[in-house]
Amino acid sequence: MPDSARVIITRPAAQAGPLAASIAALGLQVELLPLLEIHALDGAEECAQLAAVLARLTDYDLVAFVSPNAVDCAFAHLASWPAGVALAVVGEGSRLALAAHGVNDSNASITSPGEHARSDSEHLLLALDLPALRGRRVLIVRGDGGRDFLADGLRAGGAQVEFVTAYRRAVPRLTPTLRATLERLLAHNHDWIITSSEALRGLLSLLGQMDDGHEGAAAFVVKMKQQHLIVPHARIAQSAAELGFARVTLTGSGDAGVLAALQSRP
């Protein structure tokens, strides 16, 4: 890997630390470039709805969290987890987030994908006992929007599914500092870890705003599409292909796959 090359981690800042440390341990240069910001809810109606749902968690047979952000933002409104309410999470990061709030396998029933390397809704659905959830009430805690794959699978199995929004995602504003960072990074070839289709589209949107009269925005977009992307899920790889990226490595979900892909790079 050339001296100028770096590994760019684009996941939200709060979840980037462990992966960054693991990559640095491989002797690679790492740079954090969060392409999605996580914001607590600030609307009175949304906050009231979240508080009301969390106040009646015992009404549900299962509460599923789609990310560590969902865990943290929900637990910001909880004094403790109600006894007897089962939980489900999509991966090890969310398990660690639960543990940070005092919830673990010793005091709660937590379902997650059987393999740490398989951290997504598809593998969580496989891990759940769908027949046992037929006719049961399931709450999915997530950010604004998001995929419906897990909900669709649960409903197909006969579960009654509800959602609650616990946080908002947003692409960062194109500040002078961010603009300078993007210009610097696009001057060389790097490995970009992209863990969200939304973040990738947001990045192209940011680059589309970078017309300085000398090098037009289209030139920055072209440079970005020449970069190497490392993605942990087939749906992100598909989004990248549809957006015009040709150099895409699909690793499968989980940080272990990302690290293996970096170690196998020429």
C-alpha cells in the first residue's frame, strides 16, 4: 500500500473507534470521515412518542434494536431495562452497547446473529424463533426511516410489528474544513470503508456541491468513483454499482471481514 494511501472509515463517529484501532494495529494509516451524523430527537411530538413507547415496554414480547445508536438513544430515556422483556440486536456492536447500559446475557434474553461476522437484519431474522413470535407484539427501535426487511420478515411470520424512532441521521454540512478534507483525500487513492448506502449517496451529494470555478464538482465525483470501496453488505455493493463505482470489495457483514479484506490487499 503506498505511503500516501489511507483507510477511510465513514461510519458514524461513535462507532468508528474499535475498527480504527484494529486497522491501525495492522500497520495501516487510518482516517475518520463520518458521513452520517447521529442526532437525538428534538421535536416535542417525537420525543413524547418515544417516551410513551418506552414507558410501556412490558407490552411487547420482543424489542429489537437496529444499531448501537438505537440502543444508546433509547437508554438515554430509561432508568433500567424491564425484567422479562426479551431483546434482539443485529450484531456485536449493539450487544456491547447494551452491556454498557448494564444489560447482558446474565440478566436478559438477547437474540443476535449466531456468528459475529454476520451482523445484519437478514441474519438476525434467521436467528429469531419466528413460530414462537406468531401473534406476538414486537417493537423495532430505529432511526428515522431505515429498511423494513426485519419488519417484513417478522410480519410474514405472523408477528405484530411496531416502530419507534429514537434518533435522526443526517449527512454533514459541507463546511470549509470538510471541503478541504475531501479535496485532500481525493488527491490520492485510498480504501474507503462504506457501511451505509445512505452515507455513500450523501458523499456524492457533498461532492456535487464542490464547484470552485477551477475544478468543477463533476471532476470530484469522477475522482471519488475511481476510489476503492470496501462494503460489508451486498445491498451496499449494489448501490455502489448503480452509482457508478467499479472498484468495490464486498466483505460480508462484521469488522472481521473488513480487516481480512484489508490484509489481502496488494
